[in-house]
Amino acid sequence: MKPELRYIELKSGFGDNGPAWIGMAEFSKTGRTVYFNGKAFKNSNARGISGNYYDIENGDEYWISGIKKNGTDRHWAGRGKIIIDRKVVDLYLSLVDFNVLDKNRFELVNIKPTDKQKFAELENEKMN
């Protein structure tokens, strides 16, 4: 699958105020695993309490979704800046209803790539 722009928010321990990111996520062949910012997330099949994916290394729950056109990706009750990858700002702005990032709502960073092989090996170890 091609990488896609995604909104990703840590739910475990934070509720609606967890750290949140916007960046390009990569997917496994089946689409059930999402790779982003050095982490791998497995679809929880709606078994999570507040997230729809979990971190395969530590079990933390995350909410992962597409980008909302009106820019309201964070839950209405949530607070905090959304961290956005510098490399995707132009793409993000082309998809939303505003032309400039609000510095009070967004923080620009360089999001690191994910070593997908590391997680493939980790999941194979769990199966053996």
C-alpha cells in the first residue's frame, strides 16, 4: 500500500489530550499494521478502550485516522499542539480548509522513518 497522510494520537494515559502527530504513515501488505515515527501499530479490531490501534511493542492505544478537511482532527475535548512533519505541510494544507498553519495549534518537526524489518522480526518472534 502507498504511504498515506494520517492523524495519530496517543490515547493511553492521556484520554483526549495525548500527544498527536500528522505525517505520512506506511502500511503492511494487509493494511492491518501501520508504521509511523519509529513505531508499529496493529489494528485492535474495536477491542481498545479509546483507541483503534495499539503499539505492538508496549500495548499503548492510539487513535489513527485520515485527515479531516476542516482541520478538527483532535477530539473536541482534547487540547495540545499537533506535531506535524515538515515534509507534509504543503500536502496537508492542500487537503484542509485553511492556507496557513496556526502556530498555536501546530508544531513543526522532522518525523523519523520506521524500520519495518525490526517489527516484522518482533512479530515473528511472538509467533514462535
